[in-house]
Amino acid sequence: MTDLDLITTAQELVAERKGILAADESTGTITRRFSAVGVESTPETRRDYRQMLFTTPRIETFLSGVILYDETIRQSTTDGVLLRDVLVGKGIIPGIKVDMGTTELANFPGEVVTEGLDGLRERLAEYRDMGARFCKWRAVIRIGDGTPTRGNLVANAHAMARYAALCQEMGLMPIVEPEVLMDGDHTLERCERVTTATLHHTFEQLFEQRVLLEGMLLKPNMVVPGKGSLEDMDPTAVAEATLRTLQRTVPAAVPGVVFLSGGQTPEQATMNLNAMNQMGEAPWELTFSFARALQGPAMEAWSGKAENVQIAQELFYQRAQLASAAREGEYSETMERATTRLSG
Ligand code: 5MM
């Protein structure tokens, strides 16, 4: 693997009309999501669900890559085909979440840091041998009274940069995901200030650790008001604030920004991505790496029942199609309504 391979992977993942499916929910997270739709979480139900997503007919039209969880990269379909090979067969690049989740940061009450650097080089070698071409690591930043602190932002940024450097050494393209959570009643303006500081520290540490910017992707939150805020979610305001934040912090050498949806509704996340792409001012490709905003309606329709697989796949296909349109700035409420009518 050379720098050129890393750059090629990054560019392929942000190719025209395409984005990434985040299907890397850890067991605890997918268990919570399944429980909300009345599905028991077992290795088999998790396999069935992900098999349903990956085998959706023609989904490769809109997906360049899928982020997998450790369990999933080792699982096979009910016909005995490795799930990762299903993706490769469709021309979709398999990637893998390699962080080990968050833990309380000592001396910083209420703030967390992401773990997973110990033994990472060896784990990366195994994932690379299994065919993964890219990785993902997520840092979680909470907005609260007096938080995030500088100490917390630096600790998370340092860990992300160490992760990214190791990935590149091992020939795996790193996605760096600093997520400022939507939890709270903060304003859009506060989210902008915190996201700006978060990305500033992230790129400072990436520079310190000599990470090749052309061979990585950034997966940030969009700049939005907190879930408990009384402010409306206005796509133009979100797009302006998000682009301003990125322009102030993210070097143009980074090939792409692949947004997380963060608890926005599928419609909101899609509309906001569309608004950004319509502004047409960005030096980076702007696309999606959504989990909930792609999977939500499909998971609900599936509800763990084999007879619902077809309708669930149709809903998943529709959300990916709409996200792909938003990636080009071609999404509209008319398209959304037409899709709703088809599925309703
Ligand atoms: C923020 O979560 C990531 C994107 O998902 P959304 O679009 O739903 O916000 C997602 O890739 C996340 O990192 C994985 O689900 C893993 O999360 P956990 O909490 O299980 O590590």
C-alpha cells in the first residue's frame, strides 16, 4: 500500500452520487435500536438485518462504502457467503470501526475520551487481511455547562490523530469522526463555536502526527441547534453555519467530508446536506455517512420479520437514493413526498 492507494480509497468513497452507509453500531447500540422496534438482539438477528441491508437490489448505485462492526466483518449470510464479500461483489468498499468506545476522562467530570489505541496495529493488520480498505474512529464531544473543556478536546484529538497515523502506516484509509452531540438545549451558534474548536484541535493534532490529509476523510456533525433547543432547524442556516465552520478549520487538501446524521430525522439530514451542496462553495466533496438517517424507516418496517424484508429494502433504497440526490444538491421536498407516497 502506498500513499496513492490511500488517496484512491478516499476519492472512491466520495465519488459522484455516492456516500457511505454506517452499519457499525456496536452491540450495545444496535441492541438499543432493535429494542425500540421490538426485535431481540442476537448474533443471528443482527446478521439477518445487515444481510437484508447489504443485499438490497441495486443499492450499489448510491453506496461507495459500508462501515462494519467487528462482529459483522466475520459473519456470513444464511447461504454461507461472507457479508464483506457480498459488499465487494457489488463494488462497495468494506470498512471497519476500530475504536473501542468511550470512557470517562479522568479529571474531567462529565466528559469522555475514546479508547482503542492499545494493540491497534495488530487489529488493523487482521482487518486489512480480511479485506477492509478503510477504518473509522469516533470521538464524542458533549455540550454542557462549561463543557467541552480544552483538555477534553485535545485528548480526543490526540487519540484520533494517533489512530489515523497508524491506519495510514498499515495502508488503511482513516475516517476521523469528531461528533459534537445534538443532546442539550444549546443554540446553533453554540454548536458552531464548539464544532469550530473541536475541528481546530483535530487538525492541529493530525498535523502533529504527520497524517496525510489527502489520504483521509472527515466525518463531522452538521452544525445544528440542540435537540432540546426551541430554535427551528432551518436548512439554509444549518448549511451556512456548517460550511463556515468547515472553511475555518478543514484544509482543502482533505478530499471529502462525509457527514453523520446524529439523531436528525432522515428528512432533516437529507435536506441539510442538500442545502450545503446547493451553495456550491466547498473545496471538498460533501456527502453522507449516515446510520440512522439511512436505516431508520427500513429498520422499523422490518421489525425482525422475514415477510417484511422486501418493503424494508425498498425503504432503505429510497433513503439512499434521496441522500445521493442531496449529495448532488438535487434533492427536493417534491422528491421526498413522491417517495413517501410510494412507500405509504
Ligand atoms: C454518530 O454515529 C455514527 C453515525 O450514525 P448516525 O448517522 O446515526 O449519527 C455511527 O457511525 C456510529 O459511530 C456507530 O453507530 C457506532 O456507534 P457506537 O456508539 O455503537 O460506537
